[in-house]
Amino acid sequence: MLKFNELYESYAPDVYRFALWLSGSSYWAEDITSETFIRAWVHYRPIRTETLKAYLFTIARNYYLGQLRKEKRIVDLNEEYPDPAPEPDQVIDAQIEIRRVQRFLQTCSEIDRAAFILRVQHELPYAEIARVLEISLSASKVKVHRVRKKLSTNMIEKEVC
């Protein structure tokens, strides 16, 4: 049987990254992450997904959507994402690019954004994305493809200008 600390240490970074990209706020991502593990541990139900990771992503997304419904607010993106490894000019270029992508993703619908993040950031298979988002397999593929296409078009237009 999996102990709570093993569960948390194994999956917390992935859940946090998912929550961060989904919400756009590090404070909110921390809240979503902690609430996800509390709910997974206290309200354990049989898992309807293929992996424990996808189960935790489902809890995190549902909590996020519940909070959106309760608060009915638009989240401003936190633009401070330090990356200690690269040189300062690379950090600035990376941050500008991350902000552009985050701003673009915030213009997409929540379900499109979630599908794209689950595929690109967390490398979930399309079938698992479909289960997490409760959509068809083909819809999950279409949503990811559309966001990729729009993102690509958006980035090319920005470079030309």
C-alpha cells in the first residue's frame, strides 16, 4: 500500500506544474496541489482512470473548476518564473516566451487549455486526456491539435511584426 508521503513526493511536482499552467498563479497552484492530495487521501474512491497520476490531475482540475465557479474571477498571470540555470539574457528571452505562451493559453477555452497542458506538459496519452476531461478520444485529439495550430500561427505572426 502506498504511504501518503510517498504519494506526495512522487506526484506533487507534476500536479503543481499542471495546476500552475492551468491557473496561471503560483499561489493558486500551491492551494490546488495541497487540496488535491488532501482530497485524494481523505475521500479515496475507486480510480476510474488508468493511472494514479491522471486521477490526481482529475482531482486538481475539478477543484480548480469548482473554485472558478465559486469565485467567478479572472486570474492574472504571475510573471515571475525564475530559471537559475541559464544565462541572464537567456532567462529574459525564456520569460518573454513563457509569458507570450501563457497569455495565449489564457485566451483559449479552459477545456482546450487543459487538454493541451495534459498532452504537452504531462505527456498523457490522448485516451487518458479524454477520460480526465470527460470527452471523446477524437475530441481530445482535436482540442490539442487546434491549440497547437493556433499557438504556432500566433508565434509566427508575433515574429513577423
